[in-house]
Amino acid sequence: MANKMKETFYFSHDYYSRSDPKLLKLQMKHGLEGIGAYWCIIEMLYEECGFLSVNEYERITYELRTKYELVQSVIQDFDLFKIDAEKFWSESAINRLNERANKSDKARQSINKRWEKYERNTNVIRTNTKRNTIKERKGKEKKVIKERETPDEFYKKQLELSGNDANYQKYIDVLYGKTTGIKLDGVLGLEYQLTYEKFLELLPKCKAKKKSLIQYTLDLENKGYYKKVKSIYLTFNNWLSREEI
């Protein structure tokens, strides 16, 4: 019997997704095994045009060579997937499949068949796509831009994940000027703020350099270095790797 060549696609993976609060909670409970299982399940969803049956947990467990309880927890416990009585899916995967469908007739037909099977109206998906993204047109190109959470929202979530760690709270207070009286607007305006995970990673490096993380943060603001960088963590990590800092 002749082998049928399977059409393959890639899907985008936000490189900063490991700092997503939901994925951090997943990693805190199940470690990297949980993160790996999550991305494998995402791949399966793409292969099945966006949906998997809730009766397929055992098959997923077998394919991943892992534990049933882990698969069940990844799907149900961290609000990473949407679930109803028959199926589960990822809204972000559905949105990206919808974008692909708009570019490919073949993909559109395949996805529409899957949607019809589960009686899911494609108009609902298009509405969700519009709600969750900001579209900007430049010339003939269309660019989809993700809505960014504010620093207030970011640090509120990160502080909760930290279990209200006093040292992390002290760092946040410095950013907002609660201890110095001067809010660090330049640092707070950077695209990538400092997650609790990266905060913990930097602390021993700062100790080795005999200079506090707060001092580095004040330098970033007061010396204007924030004007040339995007990420607090990457900037500090670079500084700490240099002998002269």
C-alpha cells in the first residue's frame, strides 16, 4: 500500500510564553514534564484542526508515555484549555488556525468540516479573534498585535505567584517609588518586566557581584540605560556577566 504524504505546518510559539502566569502555575506543580505535556497537547490540537474529545485522555497519555493524572491535570486545572461535555480546545490555537484558514482554501475546508462536526459556528471564532487582537494596517501588510497587560496587572499576578514574597514586594515598591518617593517610569515602560522566576534567578548573581538588584534597577533608571533596552532581565543578566559591572 502506497504511503500518503502528510501535509505539515508550523505554529507560532511566543518566546516569552514561559512567563505566562498560567504556565508558571503549571510548572510550579508539575515541573518541566507538565510544560512538555502542554505543548505536546497543543501540537495534537493543531493536528486535529483545533479540537480533541474528552474521551481521548487515555490515548494522549499513551502517546506521551506519561501518567493519566498529569494529562488530566494539564487540561483541566490551569485554565489553559476550554472544555465542554464533548471536547476541549485552545482559544489561541483556534484563532491561529482561523488565520491560516483565511490564507488557505484547503485548510479552510478541513477546519470547517471539523467545526461542523462539533456544531461550532465559525462566526463565533472570528468574533473572538477580533476581541483578542488589535489589527494594524501598514501599506498592503496586515499585522496582528497582542494587547499588553499593564505593569500594575503584571506585578499583581507575579506577586500572587510568589506567595507575596517580601523581597519581591520590596523590589516592586522601589519600582513604584514607595520607598524612594520617585517612581521609575523609564523602567516600568520597558516591554518586558521582571518575573518572579527571573527575580529569583538574578539574586545570587547580584550577591556574587556585591551589588543589590535594587541598585542595578536604580542605575537602569537614573543613568538612562532603559532608553536602549527592552527587557529588565536580559539587561541585568548581560551586566552581571561582564567583569566591569
